Amino acid sequence: MSQVERLSWREDLAAETRKVTAFVRRDFLTAFSYRLPFVTDWLSLLVQTLLFAYIGKLIPESSLPTYGGQPVDYLEFVAVGITLTSFIAVGISRLASALRQEQVQGTLEVMLLTPTAWTTIQIGSAFYDIIYVPIRTVIFLALTSVFFGAVYDTSGWGPSLLVLLCFIPCVWGLGIISAAAMLTYRRGSGGVGLLVTVATLGSGAYVPMDLLPSWVQELARINPIAIAVQALRDTLLGGATYADIWPAVIRLIPMAVGALVLGAIAFRAAVQRERRKGTLGLY
């Protein structure tokens, strides 16, 4: 690569990065101007936590698995599941809902006609949530620790971050597929959401795997949500090291690559189809 090509590549990357920051600024101003959804988000999280805290009083610790040889209570067990599902909710719904909003406002076709990479639009549309959700997650775990006595192993923060970095692309790929379905069928993206909901229920996010049917436990071996939630519990509740979670990482990486590739193909095909039919801006 010549020096001119390197400079051009750097300038293009810098330009696309500035566009992502513009998306973030827009979404921040939108969220700040509509404070009620922000408040209700935290209220719903509080209600969900209280609900599981009281449900946990009905579940004996003996029915829960141990992590690192230590018993856990139900709130600690389910808090990790809630943490993971919050990332899933963003990955699946945010891009599709953002594109839907652009369609309704009549700005989608104009935005796609600008010299902006599709990847930039996809990342930019969800980047505010990519920043917000981890902050929300840390605060949520801190609150469960302070007010409900949940105990997390601080040595597991690093390995848990690695698990999330390998898992989030799986969900992001499904989110892109959902956005492609929305572009093609307008309101047909619910199929992906239903599939993810079923996979979440069968992942052990809310119920110990031993209580689920044997065939669900077998499917969990190839369920990325089940793999990720188990690895997160091993790190946050059992203090698992990088070496301990390496088998889970090895299983998640090809799933992440496959989901991203399928998502990119589906989204490109959907945009090209709508442009060819002249229906890209219709909703």
C-alpha cells in the first residue's frame, strides 16, 4: 500500500468515525429531550429486580448450582441472566427500530444515498446504546450488591468482558438480520425476536439448567446465549480465569463470525432489493 493510499484510508476512517459520533450526539440529545422513557427504563429494571428478589425467597439455595465451589442465592444467579438479556435486547431491536424510525420520518433513503458506509450506519444507529447499556449494567450490579446483598467476584470482570466481546457480535448479527427483515417485510422482523426469546428461555438465564427438560439441556450446547450466560456466571460468581472460560470463547467466536456474515449478506440483499423496486422509503 502506497503512502497516498494509506493517507486516503486514514482520512476515510476518520470521516466515518466522525459520523458515528454524530449518531451518538443525535441519540443522546433525543434521549435527554424525552426523559420519561429514561426514567421508566430504570423503574422497570427496579421492578424486575424486586420481582426476582421475592421469587428468590421461594427457591432454596440447594436447587441452585454452585460456582467456584461456593453456593449462590437466586438473585445473584438471575442478575447475571438479566445482565446478558439487556445486551440481547439492544442488539436485536435497536438497529431495526432505528431504521424503522428513519423510514417513518422519510429520511432512510436520503441517509443511505449519502457517502456513508452501511457499516457506519449500522454501528452508529446503536452506538449510544452500546455505551449506555454497559454503564447501566455496572450500576445495576452495584445496586443489587448494595441493597440486596448480592456478591460478585471482582477478579472475574476481565474474563467476563472477554465473554461479552465474543458474544455481542452473535446478537449484533441477528439484529442486522432483523433489520433486513424489517426493510423487506416492514413489520416482519418479529420472527428473529421470537427465535431469540425461545433461545433465551432455554439458556438457563432465569432458571437453572437442571430444571429444564433434557432435550433443552442438549440444545444448550449449541445455544450461544446458554454458553455466554454460563461463562458469565463462572466469572462473576465463581471467579473463573481466562483459561477457565477459554472453551466457551472458542465456541462463541465461530458463531459470532457466522452471525455477522449472514447479517451483512441479508442486509445488503434487502437494501439492494428495495432500491431495485423503488420502495426503500416506504413503510
